[in-house]
Amino acid sequence: MKIAFAITSFGEVPFCIYQNHIQCMCHWTKKYDMILATSYGSTLLNARESCLDIARENDCSHIFYVDSDIALPLGALDSLISCNADLASGLATRRAWPFEHVAWMKSKTGIVQPHFDPNQPGIYPVEWVGGGCALFKVSAFDKLEKPYFRHVFEDGRQIYEDVYLCMKMREAGLFIVLDSRVQCGHMCRGQLMTPKQAEKVRKLYEKEYGQKK
């Protein structure tokens, strides 16, 4: 198993994120054959494609995309690999109120954005996930057509590259999961917002300001 750690950044990386990614890489190389597949200063779409090219050129079995504002627990890679999915994502929140979880599931009424209890972690089949902490099997891309990453408009709304890719993966019959055992920190106004911290902030907003989702 050979894994490309794909970090994409358009600008400067906060020191705490830089430090976290180094710690993770050092930890993971004790168990896995790891390479770095990084991109700096490019558009996100080009960066994602470029990192995938590096993974393929180095015969990687997996590519682990991580955004430059996402911090990871050291056990993230082990957990995501154990899912054995074509795409396994960690749990991250949006950086602004109401700190929604970046994943979507099917319901009787259509596609919904559910809330996952961070105190009861598990593995959930989903329709779409965000790309901030996303482990792909490289072979999954063999069933898709280029360009893999696109921003498109549908029914008057913009669909970003991570959701677009998930839509194409689902059409190809590929398996996507969200692993809420992997709880990411998302840089928010100079501090890391984890799912558990977001719960506390959400309750504080509701108590102090009567603000509801």
C-alpha cells in the first residue's frame, strides 16, 4: 500500500496546521509507504488534478487529500483505510454559523445535510462529502472521466468540485462513506474548530442570542 499525502494550498499555511501535517506524516511513515503530493499557488481544481497525477506517477494505491486549513488526528489514516471505501471522508464542520457538517445523505424527501453526533462516532454511507479530509482509492478514478474536478451550475446553484466528484462517483457505482471517528479541526478565525467544539459554540449562540439553525 502506497499513499500520496496530497496537501493543496493557495496561500500561507497557519503554523499549527503545518506542524500537525508534519507530525501526521512522521507518524504514518512508520506504518505506510508515503509520498508527498503537494500543490501551492494554483487553483483548487488544477491542484487536485496535479496531485492525482503525482499519485499515479508513483503507483500509489491511495491519495489522501487534505486542505491547508484542516488539522488531523494521528489516527485519521488508519481509520479511513479501515473503511475500505472508494472514498472515505473525515468529519469536519463549516467555518461559519451554524457549523454544519460537510456531508449529505439520501432521505425520503431527497438529499439532506445531516448532523452527526461527535460523541457517538461511526461510519456512515453518504451521497456526497467535502474534500478537506478525503481518502480515495486511486483506482476509483479509472471509472470516471476527466476532468475529475469541476465547478458546475445546476438548477441555478453552484456545485463545487468535491460534490461534483461525488456525484460522478455515485453514478459510477462507487462507495462513499463518512467516518466520524476522524474528527478534523477546521481553522476558523485563528483557532481550530472541531466538531465537539462546534457543538459547544452552537449551544452558546442559541442560549445567548436565541440563534437557531
